[in-house]
Amino acid sequence: MVYHGQVFGVTGESIVRPFIAALGIRRDYRRRGIGTSLKIAAMRDMADRGLVGPTVSLVDRRNHAMLQLNTTRFEAKVEPDPEVFNDRIVMVSIEPVD
Ligand SMILES: CC(C)(COP(=O)(O)OP(=O)(O)OC[C@H]1O[C@@H](n2cnc3c(N)ncnc32)[C@H](O)[C@@H]1OP(=O)(O)O)[C@@H](O)C(=O)NCCC(=O)NCCS
């Protein structure tokens, strides 16, 4: 997993958001809740470092597993990326749904 503060917007109106750049679980360890746990840990760590607001990630529209994780485990807001056709912009709060 890779995560960091990411600048969004143009100069003068830019904001820094918590951002998850990459998350991958070895195939033989998937569907055990590890991806969800790592995502929560990343969000908590970024909040502890003063990165506030919804956590952003970019997910390919065909990545059913990651989109499902975000919608079943978090109250994810998912919208098309206006700049990259295949990307979906995913925003989640730090609180898990269950
Ligand atoms: C996406 C990924 C990180 C999920 O990790 P994981 O540890 O398996 O996820 P979890 O066990 O926390 O899954 C939580 C929920 O997400 C959904 N989910 C996860 N994998 C899924 C799949 N293959 N198909 C459908 N739903 C899936 C399910 O709702 C799952 O809950 P359930 O197992 O009770 O049905 C993992 O599949 C992966 O490493 N994929 C390849 C890398 C990748 O695509 N990373 C994201 C790039 S943006």
C-alpha cells in the first residue's frame, strides 16, 4: 500500500487531501478483510498526521473488486474522472460501514 497527501486543484485554489495511491493484497490472502483493514489503517495514519477530509483514490472502472470494497465497506462516493475515461474518483470517509 502507498498513501500520502495529494494536492488537488489549480494554483491558488489547491487543497491537500489524504490519498491512497496503491493497495494490493497477495492473491492467496485476498477476501480475508486485509485490504479493508489496511485502508482503514492508512486513513487513520493520515488523519493522525493532520491530513483531513475525505480520502481519495483513483480506481479503474473495470476493477470490480476495489469498487466493491469501497462501496460495501465504506460509504464511498464514486464519480467518473473527467480527465481519464477509465478512472473513477472514489472518496471515502474514515468510518467503516460495519
Ligand atoms: C482489491 C483488493 C486490494 C481487495 O483486497 P482484499 O483484502 O481481498 O479485500 P477485503 O477482503 O477487505 O474485501 C472486502 C470486500 O470487498 C469486496 N471484494 C473484494 N474482492 C472482491 C472481488 N474479487 N470480487 C467482488 N468483490 C470483492 C467484497 O465485498 C469483500 O467482502 P466479502 O469478502 O465479505 O464479500 C485485492 O483484490 C487486490 O489486491 N487486487 C489487485 C490490486 C488492485 O486492484 N488494487 C486496487 C488498485 S486501485
